[in-house]
Amino acid sequence: MNKLRLFKNLFLCTLLLIQGFVMAQNRTITGKVTDSQGAAIPGATIQIKGTKSGTTADADGNFKLSLPTSANTLIISFMGQKTQEVNVANQTTVNIKLEAENTTLTDVVVVGYGTTRKKDITGAIAQVKAGDFNKGITTAPDQLIQGKVSGLMVVNNSGAPGAATTVRIRGVSSVRSGNQPLYVVDGVPLDGRVARPSLNVGGLGQTPDANPLNFINSSDIASMDILKDASATAIYGSRGANGVIIISTKKGTPGPTRLDVNYSIGMSNIMKRLNVLDADEYRAALKQYNLTGGDFGSSSNGMNSILRTGITHNVGVAMSGGNETSRYRASFGMQDQQGIVKKTGLKKYTATLNGQNKFLDSKQLGIDYNIMAAQTTEQLAPITNDAGFTGSLVGQALQWNPTMPIYNADGSLNILPAGKAVNPAAMSEAYNDKANISYILASVSPFFKFNDNWEYRMTYSVNHQVGQRRTSVASFINLNDVIGKGSAAYNTAELNTQLLNGFVTYNKQLNSSFNLNAMVGYEYQKFNYSGVNVNAVGFPTYAIDYTDILQAPAQANTHLSSFRNPSSELQSFFGRVTLNLKDRYIFTGTMRADGSSKFGSNNKYGYFPSFAASWNITKEEFMKGGTFFDNLALRVGYGVTGNQEFPAGASQAQYGIGSGGSASLINVANPDLKWETSKQFNAGVDFSILNNRLSGTVDYFYKNTTNLLFSFPAIQPAPASNYWINLPGKVVNNGVEVALKGVIINNKDFTWNMGVNGTFLHNELKGYSGPPVITGAINGQGVSGATSQRLANGYPLNTFYLRKFIGFDDKGQSVYADNGEKLYYLTNPNPKVLLGVNTELIYKKWSLAASGHGAFGFQVYNNTANTVLPIGNLGSVNIAKSLLGNGEALTNAPSASSRYLENGSFFKLDNVTLTYNIGNVGKVLKNAAVYVTGQNLFVITKYTGFDPEVNTDKNVNGVTSFGIEYSPYPTARTFMFGLLFSL
Amino acid sequence: MTYNIFRSALVVAACVGFTACSLNEKLGDALVRKDADSIIKAPQLLQNAYNNLQYAYQDFSQTWGMSEMSTDEALGPTRGKDWDDNGVWRELHEHKWTPDHAHINNSFKGLLLLQFSATNVLNFRPNPGQEAEARFLRALSIFSVLDLYGQVPFRNPTDTLLNAPKVMKPAEAIEFMKSELTAVTPNLGNMPATQAYVANKDAARFLLMKLYLNKGAFLNRQAPTFDAADMQEIIKLADQITASGYKLADNYYDNFARDNDVKSTENIFTQQNGPGFSTSRLPSANNVFCRWMCTLHYSQRPSGWNGFTTLSDFYDKYEPTDKRLGGFYSGVTDTSGLKVGFLIGQQYDQNGNKILDRSGRPLIFTREVQLRATGDQVEMSGIRVVKYPPDFLTTKSTSENGNDASNDFVFFRYADVLLMKAEALLRTGNAPAALLLVNQIRLKRGATPLAALDLNSLLDERGRELYWEGWRRQDLIRFGKFLQPWQLKPTDDPKYLLFPIPTSDLAVNKNLVQNPGY
């Protein structure tokens, strides 16, 4: 790759100067720009018609402009308002009132390597703007759009601050990990990984992943565009198959410098508790079951010993401003979120600087720049995905015998001998785990406008993350691997990705009815990931944090390892053509060729084309005069996208070096390995009626994913149990999405808006003849090796495959269909219907916004009920209250079965926010507002666990699981107070 | 217009048309084959092959579980909420397993991984000694796959991994192992000069003895035959091994103790364990410490997983004086109160205090056990078995429950050489000579000498001497007893003489044919 050449090219481009305009100026005009309500519009653009000169309105909407005598007309424009032309002949003062525009049609939507007017869109794209984001405490941007967009499912994997989410656009199409959409931040596609080292200390299991988007400050985001169908995502080629989410950050606008300040404080508590026995109930249960032991005479509550009210502070300051040639925005954010579990939380510091400068007299050359820096400190509790019989913190707390004291009489922690129940308060005390990650995402993007038609833009960006994680488990805790010794780990990880692209855009109104927009470009990306791990056991004291004295243990008890993943490179050529005929017929075609170093030597390049067309029916002659539809457009599209989320290095033979100098072939090389292909057809209708008071979109899609990337059983004898192949077979996702927005009441003082979106999904694996693929591990005591899900031909992905539980026999033992010797394909965890509801009531300066979302027609496997709280615990530790008197014997084995499948359907009231818009306070404060928000106010569900919206990672050999709960970090309910103002 | 088009094309070309780079994937912490050829040396790959013994043989869930839990010697009872594990342990004992059995699946892969890694040594220019070790390890893997699954997928060193390998049927596999073991013996180290954890001449001879002895069973499991010539080979090989100077140990349990590499006078082939050996091996692989962990109660020290037991009928095969029943062992019983061998009745700590179970009752291991332990006996039922004396010394600075125990894992032991020779003699009509060998062992173990020897009493003696060492299933099949009912296994079916080929392996290698009945 000749990077030097790129810069040389750019330099050449900048030399192509084009003459600017020179104007005679000899009169002055002043004026004020307001909206239809009479409020000033700072930053409105005032342009002299027929020229490129003009100005912008100041903070009070006022402007002053010199113009040549020959000029008679001003063009006044502002985003969201209808552009107006005003005749100013013979005038020195004008007051201009702009009318709000039907925003759904004029919004600019980011489509990848450029933007387009919403009316020119031919694909299925949804945009959510900052004003519509979910309020409350969010740590990552994906939570902002939960429930806002049809076809988009965002599941918080657990309630832990900063935890990963499961994001699915139009269902699950892949049979391994890597189902998350591609995130693009201000034109930079991200690596899906985060530099947080993983670890497993003291046999407690794997802690869940962190959200890779934690480095973004929610209040820096201006809008998010969700690209759903292939005609929209094909421009991202081999990384577009799971859909694309484009995050655009706020930018400075021309006008006076402004300072925006926001502050909020929140209080969080557990949303829902599980029903376990208290001390008296426990004693009664012991009697009921004729148990003599198990009463330790005290009264305690394990969950209370690890929970607290979490306080969250959030402070943000942003400065922005600029003029026609130079604008900037700088922001600083601090979020200190305490988790509802003791010793957990997320501290986050963010700083961003972005801007645009234009150079040369002609202002043809410009540079956009964007720097996002962040530092997160995540404090973790030992709450893990796959804890064995010692359990993880939440499991230990749920299980804690309520008659057993947590503290001894002398105030010390009551710690039992090794092998016995673990005191959750002691566990929390003994466990220290902090992950620190520093992030830099920087990009610089020069552009050159040759003339009205041609524009060239290039971007260079670096995404650099360094993470370090220190974990120690103090020697006093009665875990077999830790007691009397202590255990610690210090792990680091480093992520480095680089991107270089360049593209040329050509835009020309060829004649009055024919507009051509074309783009062609090149992109190069490189991804690197590496890390170093140290762990040790046997420390002399826990008075000092173990990770500060790693030299203390004997050398033989210290283990050192490091790794560097194969680097991967992606080189792409792409282009797009959009033809607009009379604003009625719009055609878009895109093509991307992706070469990836990951692909096998026999398949280096993949080609991803797409076509789409839309027909704006309301512009047709025969619709003229019709009053019913304000807008009616049809869209159809078809495209091919790819997925290349398999580990780099899988296509070639790798010899690894083990400890003690041993060496081995570590994989089965597959030189035929290539991208997974999704072909998607989409047809949609956009409409608005009743004077745009009701608008909506309906889409049908059919997505067929083939060449499924899959870690397949290797043909033994082989150096590994699995290897990567493109699986014969296909995953079909089809469905219908509906989104409606309505203005129910629209008076001077009172407005009521409502939005509803629904998604109907169907998913199936077809044409697959290989062995059934197992996933969905079930963990805990007595279920080693149990799994719950399968990928099998003719069934939805992750279909539950389990014994059928019938009931109990007269001895209280479980009875299963066919004696439990046969397992059955049962229901699946993929919701059939997704629902999102948003509403806003505005009365004068008050506004009340509420949003909720739900999912229906799916089941969740309750691994918590299965192995953490079974009846057999009675006499030693706690049980689920619902088990009392259910006819089950204490000795009944809790085999994984359909008994623990529960209906997961739910509706959750995510968010209610009451805002009072104070407006301007004196001459100093502007746009001041105060608000209160309630988050996760209630959930309507039959599910008995913490939250039906859960996804504990229970993958087997990297095959993704879905819809299993295993003693996760509980979901929080939060009340928040906030204020914001500008200066 | 032409000019415009030309200019436009130029601009596009200048701004977009970078020279495409060639996409070469650079590996990070690994080497591509070409570099590996010159950098990696045979001993490094050989070490890896040895490492691959651990999961396949030492872990309690793999070949060991298949070879012992499926017999009258061992049982993994379900204890209320514990040890259900999808029924894998009950299925093994009841002979009800299916091709989806997780451990049967993993063992197949683990053993064939050993074959692969041993074979791959041959691609890296080993010297004759290294080559002999690698071929021995390969033969051991083939032997186990043949024993358990009845057919052996086999790859030559240069075979491509994307193609299905050929599958050896029993006769072919037997001939192959015979010629391999015979060929490599001269190039292996002599005993006792060689450490037992390095493949040596006697290890190859031992494996050859096993092969001759089980040949008839491998060819016909329902009606094994025994060639006189094969028996003579066994006797000859036994004498060659004896000539290396092995002696039956004065203390039976020294063969399995933490310092068995020094103390044992019987061990022929072992795997080295200890810090730096065990923890670095395959993920989730346990070393020999899992032998005691899976049987000891939570309240004992080391605090175990309260699982496996033996059965009372098997326990009753011993006389009370038999030292193999166990008892005090220095460094163990004085440290934690734990005795070695068979644990029955009340358990005590090192100070003589009664150990209590988790609900506060005295911990008394009962004689009898059920597949699903019930009632008050749920934690306490069954006789526990501690064949390897737990290592308290090495694990002092780490964890008594950790994977660092130094007891080397015993594959081949001299007592078995004597018993195999006795069997060869007995099967060729020389019962008196066989009786002498058996009584030589019994005397050393504190048992009354037998007056006469027949196949039944020889099988019993093999059970008593080699209990929980992973030979019982093979022995029961060879003696034609594997399908007979025994405690908690009332019925059987001939298909269980072989384990099934795992479903996923069957699907990817069309040369494999599912064993009859599955």
C-alpha cells in the first residue's frame, strides 16, 4: 500500500485552484430571522441570490449584510425550516419568519461516504435524532435508540454499568458470534472489539463483555442512522450484512460562540428482586420438609448485603461556534455511575474536538477533523457468565442461607470453610477488579470542491485503545482456588485500527428534471490486537493490593503469557450512482469490491452490488389535486452484503509456541475461506397524510444468508477440534416493519405526538445437512456439559433442544417424556414481534415524554432457577420460594429441561421524562431547562427472573447463544434529575 | 465536452486510483508453515504431543471415565442437585450411552489430537530417538481409539487436513501398531536409565503385550480368541521388561504418590505432573488431582467435588488384610486425616475429630449407593476411592484444590506386566506358572496366596491390583464379562462393547461407519 502516493494525489488536487467571486458591495441591510412562533433562529443562513456570499444570524436571530445594488433577493435557510426567498429591493430592514418544514422529507441522512436528502432515499434507513433519544443514564449510544426504530432490537445483556448489548437488525442471520451491526462514527467504521482484557480469576468464570461504544459520550451525538436493507448497507460490503449504524456527532454551527452545560444526578436501585425465602420462611420450610439441619438461628438477606443505591453524576460542557469558513465544537464529559451492586460502576471521562476549516479565497479546500478521547474505569464484581458450583456473586447472594449471619457477633464477616457456601458480602469484600481503558479515535478529512459538480474527500483515521485490568481475590475468601493463598491477575490489551479512504463525488443537475449523483472511492483498513497477561497465586498479605506486589509469589506460581492476533487488512473499491428523475423516479446503484487479508488465498476479493428504486407517487400528475396524501412513495431494493467476522489467520496454517518451548500446529487452515453472503430484498412504502400529521413507513424484507461462516468440527485427526468453513445451508430472515408517527393534538399551547413501531420477524435455518450444532451452555452445580440450544435444519436459530418436562412422580422426582432419554426441539428465544412506543405531550413550557418497548413470542431459559435456587438447596442454602410444596423431592436432580423455559414476552416502560423549559433567564442563561426522568419504571411480563430482556453469553465453541439468563447483574430502576442551559 | 470528460476521468483516477496493495496476512504470535519449517524443531512438537496425553488420559471425564465408569469398579451417582450433568455418568454405568454423549465425543477428538500431534513430529526432521518416541505416542493413541471405538481414522504426516482420512479397521490397525512398535523399540531409551515419563523400550514392549493380549477381542469382541503364538510373544516381552530390574513396590501407594517418579519401583510409563506441567496444558484439562477431587466430600481436606464411588460388590473382592485397601499414608493422613485407598464409614480429620457433612451430621460413607442417591444419604452414600495420595507439599504455596499436584500419572506399571504374563501362561495351559506370578503379587500386597488360578480369579486379581487405573473395561471385554449384569446395571446389549462414533465426526468423515446398533 503506497500511502505516500495518496498524499501526493491530495496535494495535486489542492493545486487545482478555481477562481472565486469578487463582488462590488454598496448597500447594507439588517434584519431578524424568527420561526413561526416568533422565536429567534440563531445561525440561520442568509444568502444573496445568485452569489455565494451571505452571512448567518447571530444568537438573537439578527443579521447585517452588505449587498450589491444589483441584488434584490435574499435566500434564508435553516435546517428544519422551509427555505424562503425574500425580495429586499428598496428595503433596509427585513423581518423574516420561517415556516417549519415537513422535516421527514428534507432531513439529511447519512448513507455512507456521503449524505443524501431523505426524499432521495431508496433504501430502508431510519434516523433518530438527539431530541428523540432515550433519556436517563446511558453508557453507550446503542441504548439511546432502544425501541425507537422498527426492525432494530437492542437487548441489554445485563444491568451492569457499561455492559455489552446485543443489537440485531432484522433478526439473527449468522450462526456464530459477529451478529452485531457495523458501527460507523463520523465516517469511520469501527472495529467491533474493545481493548478490555478478559480474565478468569479464582475459578469464578468469565465476566461479561464491555460495550465497545462506551467511549462515546451520549450527549455528543447529533443523530444515528440505522441502515437496514442491503441496498443501504451494500456500500459497506463485506462488513455490512448485519446492518449498519452510523453515529454522527454534534458539530459547531456558524454563529456566535455558545457554551452548553448539562448536569444530572441519578439514583438507581434494583428493579426487581427474585422471590427467595426469608429466615422465618426458611425455618418453616425446613420443618415442612422434615429437615433437622440448616437453621443457623440468625436472620439475613444475601442480596441486601451486596446491593446499594447507586448514585450517578453526569456533567457535560460543550463549546461551539464558528463562521462560514471555520467552525468547531469542543466538549467535555464526566460520568460517574455507581452500580447497584457494591463495588461496581463506570467512570467515564470524554473529550472531543471537531471542526471544519475552509481555505483559499475560493473556500474550495476544507478540512474536517474530529478527535474523540476517552478514559473509562470500569469496576467489576465477580458476576460471570459461566460460574460453576461455587457460583458467582449474584448466585451466592441469592443462595445465601437466610438463617446464617452475614457478620459474626464481633462484626467480622462470617466466612465458612472451603467448599461451603460463599458469603456474598465477603466475596464482594475480597474481590477487586478494575478495567481501565484509554481510547483515541481521531480522523482528519480534507476535501476539495473543484466546482459545483466535483468534490473530492479523503479521510485518515486512527482508533487506538489501551486497556489494563487489575484483578485480585483476597486469600480470606473460601474459594478452593483462593483460600489461604490469594490470586491476582494483571492483563493488558491493545487495539489499533487505521483507516485511509478517498472518494470523489459528482453531482449535477443535467437538466431541469434529471439529477445525477455519483461517487467512487477507495478504502484501506488495518486491524491489530495484542495483549500481555500476568497471573499469580500465593501472596503474603492482602493489606496491599496483590496487583501492586506481583513479585511476591514464588516464581513457579507466577504465569506470564502474551499474544498478538494476526493483523488483518481490508482494501476496498466502491461506488454509488443516484439518478433523480423529476423528483419522482429515483434509482440508486452501489457496488463495492472488498479484498480482505483474512480471506483464503483462493478467494481474496468479494463483490457486493445493490440496486434500488423509489417512486414518489405524490409528484405524479394524476395525484395533483388529490389531498389525501401529502407524500406517498414506494421503494424497492435488492443487494448483496457480506460478513467477515471470523478470526484473522483462519485461512492459513499457524504454528504456535506454547509454554516451556513446546510448539504445535494450532489450526486447520482453510484457503477457500471467504465472506458470508447476505442477499436481501426490500420493498417499502413511505406515506404521510392529514397535512403530514400522520406519517409512516412499512417495509417488507427477505434476507437470505449463505456461505455461513462457521467453526465446524474438524475432520479428525486434526490439530484442533474445529475449523472455519463456509457452511452449506442458508439462514432466512423475513419480516415486516411498520413505523407510524402522528401528531394527535396540535394547538398553540398543547401538542401531543405519538410514535409506534412494530416488527414481525421470522427466522429459519434451511438447506443444512451437516450435524446439528450445539450451543447454549447451561452452568452451575450438577449440570456440567449440559447445553440447551441447537442450530438445526428447518428450525429458527438457537431453537431450544431439551428434555420435555412433564411433572413429578409420586416420589417427587422429575418425569420427562421418553424417560428423559430423548430430547426435543422446542420453542426459540427469537422474538416474533418487537414493539416500540414513544409519546410526548407539550403544554406551554412543560413537556412529558414517555417511551417503552416490548418483545413478544419468545422464551427465555432460566438457568438461575435451574441451578442457583433448586429445591435441593434446602437444608444448606436458599431456594426459590415458588418451589415450596410443589411436590418435588429434595433429592430431585435439576436436569436441564423444558421446565426452565419461560415465556419471555414483555413490555417495559423504559422512560418517562418531565421537562420544564425555563427558556432564557435574564441576559445570561439561555434555553435553560430542568427535568426529571424515571428509567425502567415497570415491566409487564410473566418471566420470573430479574428481567426477560437478558442475554448471558453461553456460547459453545464460539457458536452464539441467545436468550439464557444465568444469575446476571440485575437491572436497575433509576430516577434522575437534570438541568441544562446555554451561555 | 471531450476535454471535460477527460479532465473528470483524470481527477477520479488521481484521487481514487491508488495502487492496490497485495493483501498478505501477517500472523502475530504464530508462524506460517514456511517459517515454522526452519524455526520449529522436532523436540518442541514432541513436547506438545506428550502434553496432549493429559486431557485424553488424565482427565476424569475422558478415556478414564469411559474405561472405568462403564464397569463394576466405578460409579458416578447423581447426588440430588449435584452430578446430574445431563446423565453422562449414569449412562456410562447403566450402558445407555448415545452418540451424543459429550465425553464420548470429546475423548474421540482428544485421542485423535494426540495422533495428529505425534504424527506431525515426523514432518520436522526428528532424529531417530525423537521419531521413535513420536511413533510410540501415535501407536498409543491408535490403541486407545481401537479399544474404545473399534475403528481408527488415520492420517499420514503429509495428508491434507481438509480431506477425510482413511479409517483403519481392527485387523489393519493391529498390524500397523505391531510393526510400528517393533520398529521403534530399538531406538527408544533403556530403562531404568530413561525417566518413566519419556517413552522407552519397556513402554513399547508393554503396549505390544497389551496388543497381543487384546488382539482377539479387538477382532471379535463377543467371542475373543487367543493365539498361542501371541501368548508366547507376551511371555517373551514380559521377560525382556523384567530384565530391566523392576520390583513390586513395598508400599503399593508409593507408585501413585507425589514423589512416585523417585519412589516407585514399578512404573514403566508415566506422564510428568507438577507446577508448570499441568496448568499449561489444554484448557479445562485436569491432571491426576481430579482422581481424588471427584471422589472426596466437600468437608474433607482437600475439599472435593463429592462425586464418584466404587461399588460394594467390587469392594468385597478384597480380604481385610489386603494392603491395597489402603489406610494411613505419610504426608497425607498426618496432614489432613485423609486415608488412601478405599474410604468407608466415619471420616476423621488429622486430629481425630469426626468430619461433618454440610448440614452438620457426621460424615459416614456408606457401603451402598444408588444411581440417584436419595434422602439423608445424598451426600454420603458410596465407598470413596483415593488411589493417588493427594499432594499437600507441592500445593502448599498454591492451592490444595489446584491443578498443580506432582503425582505423575501412571500409564503402565510392572505389576500389570506380571499379570499379563500370568494370563498368557494361563491361556496357554500353564496355570501353575501363572499362579506363582499372581501369588508373588498377592504376597507383596498382604493378601493370602491363592490355591489355584482360573480365568475368573485372574480377572478378580487384575481388578484388585489395577483398580481405577483405566484397564477394567478392556479386561471385562477380553474375559467375556462386559455384558453381564452387575450392581446398578441389570441388563445390557452387545452394541455397548463399542462406543459409538460421535455424530459430528461421522458427518464429516464418510469413511467412518457407525458402530452396529447405534
